[in-house]
Amino acid sequence: MDIMGRAKTCESNTLDTYKLYRANMVDNQRLIGEFLRAKREQIAPAMVGLPQPKRSRTRGLRREDVAELSGISTVWYSKIERGQAAGISSSVVCPESGFTA
């Protein structure tokens, strides 16, 4: 195989590896989001010392409540839960963040 053939093979392998990495990363983000949503829905506001809203369309805590308890913005938490945020720090998803369930 000549040098150009080897370069194309290397480029193809690198691209395939990158695509696999991206697919796994997106899948992991989706799984984190599903987990956080499930936990949020299982926790009543009273369990974390918040008043029960008079009207709520969601079960459990609202995204705003979780964001406040975790010390992050509602926009950032929403992105995490929708699987659209890369680079999530462990302080956001770990119990040490202040949101324990």
C-alpha cells in the first residue's frame, strides 16, 4: 500500500473512532438526563423543605427547584436533563451538590 492509501486508511479509522465516541457521549448525556428526570419526579417538594405549589403540571420537583437546590441556573439544568449539555461537572450530578435523593 502506498503512502496515500495508508493516510486514507488512517483518516477513515480516526473518523470512525470519533463517530463512535460522539455516539457514546450523546447516549451518556441522554441517560444522565433520563436519570435526573426520573429522580426529580420521585421527590415531593416537602421532602426537601419546599412548599407544595398550588398548581403544578409536573410530578415531583420542578426543574427550577432542582436547579436552585443544586446551585446552577435553570437553563443549564434544563439542558442537562434534555441531554444537550456537554462537560457536566460531578458537583452537579453528585449528592454533594446539595440535591440529594
